[in-house]
Amino acid sequence: MGEKDERTRIQDEVAGVVSNVLAEREVTHVAWVAAGGSNGGFYAAHYFMERECKGIASHMYTSNEFVLATPAYVDEHTLCVICSMRGTKETCVAAKVAKERGAATVALYVNESDLTKTCDQKIAYESIALDESRTERVNSSVALMIAMSLTDQTEGYAHYDEAMRAFDVVDAIYRKAFDYAQPLAHEWAARMAGQKTIYVMGSGPAYGSAYIFSICNIEEMLQIDSPTINSCEFFHGPFEVLDKAKPVFLLVSVGRCRAADERALDFLKRYGGENVYVLDGKEIGLNDLPDTVSEYFNHILFSPILNNVYMRALSAATSKDYNTRRYMWKVAY
């Protein structure tokens, strides 16, 4: 199989799964259900659906909340896309709840588990944390493909072909950005090494990446406090904690919400100090994609750069092994 054929295989697989769902039911709602980083990884798909799809309502839930307070609309007209790398317990339970309500269920997974046993269909993905993984095959990319295919097959998406071609080249863009960001990340990490709190900001299509960087990379992996702030909400409370010493990491997105990030950046330049750091989507290659679809690829490029470059650099600077945990997998919870 040629390289181009291998790249498009996942696109064809996703389109086939969506087609199977639509062949047996009308879908009026799609629910993206997962926990932690897998939950945040659905943000690109959810953002796309809300901006492009008129006929299907999109919703995102963390798994346990979906189980404990299942939305009333979940029925045979709902598609639940449920993600877990290894089969997180509450995510597996969420899949069973969705099935009991009559929803169509699709599992996104790395390792087979009760999740893949429960769901109607399954799509394997590759871990974002592994250097050999292809960017178009990680969970956030597969979910975004599902959202785009679902929209295209139900009501048409004018830029579907452009988006699929973007998936063909996104890994090469990521590899270039990976090398570009190395010295920048190490310089940033050296300044952050003694900090007890690092604020992460973003908005719109990049907010999911900011959230994952906070809760998974900085808090879970490195045990450093890291509140996430939406750039649009910055001026409605959080900016009151800003001073010249405050560590802030701002993601500047490409697309319609860029104006909010730039407004926040202007304020940070005036009242922040040398611990303010900016990562612009234009720097990491989003401008290499067509303007018609680049907005929806913010997460696809920001998240692996944050996880595999900036988190690793901070791990090295703090001499903290990012594979260690205090509680996760060690105590009952």
C-alpha cells in the first residue's frame, strides 16, 4: 500500500462507519463522551459541528457526568462517539448507558476493552504521545473526521474535500513545527522551572488544547497548578490576578476567534512581564492549510506540540519524570 493510500485509509474507514450509522437511523444529536484528555480531544469535532452543521446538535460530556445525569434527548436518534485509550471504567459504563438508551455507539480506542465490546462499531487510533504516531490518526483527528463526514453525508459540507486533503499533509506540518518549537520550548521551560502556577489561555478552536495542556500535561504529568482561562473570559475576572511576574501561556488561534486572543495579548503585553509566553497558530503551520478549513485544525496541531515539545521541555527543566503520578493508577478512587 502506498503512502497516500495509507493516509487516506483512515478517512475511508471513518466515512464507512458514519455511513453505517446513517443507514439504520436518522441522527438528530451527536454526543462526544470521554474523560480527561480524551474528553478534551473531542473539542475540535464539537467546535466544528456547532459552526458547520445545522441539522444535528452537538454535545460534549465527561464520562461520569453522562452516566450520573444522562441527557434526556439520548435515544435511537443519537450518535454517541465514546473514546478511551485503554478502557477507563466510567467511560465503559457511559457506553453501556448510551446503548441502553438506544443510541448508536462508536468506540475510539487504542487497546481493546469493555468499551470496544459494548459499542456497535469501533475505530482504532494512535496515541498522540508517541513520536511515531501519525497526526491524522490520533483521537482528535479521527473525531474531527467523524464530525466532517457526518455533516457532509447528512446535509453536505462544501469544504469536505479540502479538509480531507488537509489531513493528508497535517503530519508533515506537525513534524516541521516540532523541530521549530524545540529551542523556544526549552527557553520557556527554563523560566518556568521554579513556578508553582502556570496559567494557560486560549479560545474558540484552540480552547480544547489549552484545557488539555493544563489538566493533563502540567497538572497530571508534572503536578504544577494550572488554571485554564478562556481568552474571551479573561476580562471578566481572571485578569485581576495578572502582574509582572505571573506565568501565562497564551495560545493565539487561527480563525474567527483570533481577535479575542489578540485582545488578551495586548493586555498581557501592557501589564504582564517576562513570564508571559505566546504560541501563535501561524508559527506552527496553520497558515499552510487553506483558509476555508484551517480554523478547524487548531487543536490538531496545537495539542501534539504542547504535549510532545512544551510538556517534555518542562519535564526536563523541572527534573520531573512525566510518567510518574501521585494517585493515578496507584490508589483507590
